[in-house]
Amino acid sequence: MSAAQRYATLDGLRGVAAGLVVCYHTHLFRGAAAITPHGYLAVDFFFMLSGFVIASAYQEKLEAGFTVTDFVTQRVIRLYPVALAGILLGALRLVSLYVISPADSEPAQWIALALLLNVVILPVVSQTHFRGELFPTNGPMWSLFGELLVNLGWSIFVVLKSSIIVIVFLTIASGIVLYSTMHETPVDDLGWESKFLLGATSRVLFSFLLGTLIYRFRGVLPNLSKGSGILLPALSMTALLLVLAMPWFGGGWDALAIFLFLPAILTLGVVCGREPETPVRSFMGEISYPLYAVHFPLFLLLSGFRDSIFPSLSVPAVISIGVPSVLLVATALNHFDKRLRTRLSRKSTLAILTGSRCG
């Protein structure tokens, strides 16, 4: 998608969602609470947004002959370098804990296994180690694993020219499973641990496929890119802030958000249409993924540092240190990642062209 044809409001929404996830995970600091109690729903919004954006960027290409292998290569180039940085940060925490206090740590062989698997974006499936976490090095990476799997499945459906009816059926079916699961398990427990794999699968499938359906039916939506100014983009981002920061309600609010509010907010962002690239929203979109990828292990590292060296440091003080630190690291990582992706994309494109000529 070129700069002149970019869904700028979606960039802004992505940035707001990432920021709200960071604010949700402030509860990792001892004595602190989640600033945004429903911030975990940002993950569901990420999947919806990803479904729309991926379909917008790749559906026509895949239908025109772009192979599944080429698609997966592009996705790995986009996602892996930043993910690796977060995983290595988390590995540093696990190793440090083992060196400092082996009795309070997992056994060395399990730490090594977790690192070996997580570094290639594969989960650790254990009910007895790491509290059942699939990605002990960086918990939120479960969503990246789910993203890559659903990307692969969707691309195969597109290449095989599967009927839209199949996608609609899978969306409805996964939504029913997710809704049923939510009566027994909180949404924020679906994904990061190995105990609720079916619920996690339905969570990923429903939101991503719903995003692709919004793309499919975008033609019936009005295009308000002209004349709306900043009003509609600001409204959509404010609505997302309110939904994820809501301090009340429980599972009922989560269901309303996933099945009604978040799809509506995404649709409003799409209705804002394509606009010339805007510096603020563009930066928010760029920084969102690095922010999401590194904030969790960095918060845990800072939390451990505080508990062992500065236990008297107040909650507001540690948060005021932690959040800017995450933003700084994410900004530097984003700058590095853009340069790396440019090089990798050139090599990938050259390989694709060479392969097609040889064929």
C-alpha cells in the first residue's frame, strides 16, 4: 500500500492499541495495577486489524499468482526480527534469574528448551513448567505464533480460490466456540498458556477472519476520507481508548467488545478511507509492533531489578521509568528493523524474480 493510499486511521488505531497493552501490563510491577483493565482486548483488535490489512495488501496478489511461500517469506521478514529482539530480552531475564537464584528458577534444561523453541516462534507445551506459558521468554509472542498460523491458512484458502461462504462459516463457527469458552475462561487467559488451546484458536480465527470479511465487503461502506478531517479518526481512536480502558464490568464487557465494539471501531477506521501519510499516525503505526514485542520482557526485567535493588521505589516512580524506557527501546528497534527489512525485502524480491525466470 503506497503512502498516498494508506489507511492512515488504521495506523493510529494500531498505535493506540499497542499503548493500551503496555498500560495493561503495568500490573507486572509489584504493587501496581493495570492502568487499562481491559487492555488485553487490544490483542483481539490487532487480529481484526491484521485480517483487514493483510487481505488488503495480499489478497489480489495471491489471486494473481503470488505463491504461499512468497507470502510467508514476506510475513517472516516483517515479523521475525522484532520478535527475536523481544525473545532475547526475555531469555536474558530467565538466565539471570537462574544465575542469581537457581532455587526460584526453572531447571536449566527447561530454560534451554524454551529458548530453542521460542527463538523459532514455537511454543513450549507444558502444564508443569513456566506456569503453562507457551512462550516463557516473552508471553505476548503467543499472538505472533497464532498470527503466522492463521496467515498461512488464509493464504492457502485464497490461492485455492475457496468460496467466501467457507470464510463466513469458519468465522461464525469460531465465534460460537469463542463465546462458549468465554463463559468458563476469562479472555485474558486465552492464548498465553497451554491449558486453553481450543479457546485460543477460536480467539485468533474469529478476529482475523472477521477482519478479512470487512475487507471483502468494504465496497458497501461509505468512503468519508474527504471532508471528515480529523474528526472521525479522532472519534475512532477515542472509542478504542474507552473500550480498552473501561474500569468496570467483566466477561460481559469483553463479549460486547469482541463481537460489537471492536469490529465497529475497525469499520469506522476503514470508512475514514485512504489518506496521504500523516506523520503522527504513521509513527504510531510503525512503533506499535516493536512496542508490543519488547514491553513485556522489559517490564519484567525492570520489575526484577526494582525488587532486588530498589524495593522502596514507589509504584508511580517505577512506572514513570518503565514506560519511557519501553518507548525508547521500541523506537530504536523500529529504526533498526526498517533498515533490516529493506535489505531482506530486496534479497527476497530478487530471489522471487530469479526463481520465476528460471521457471
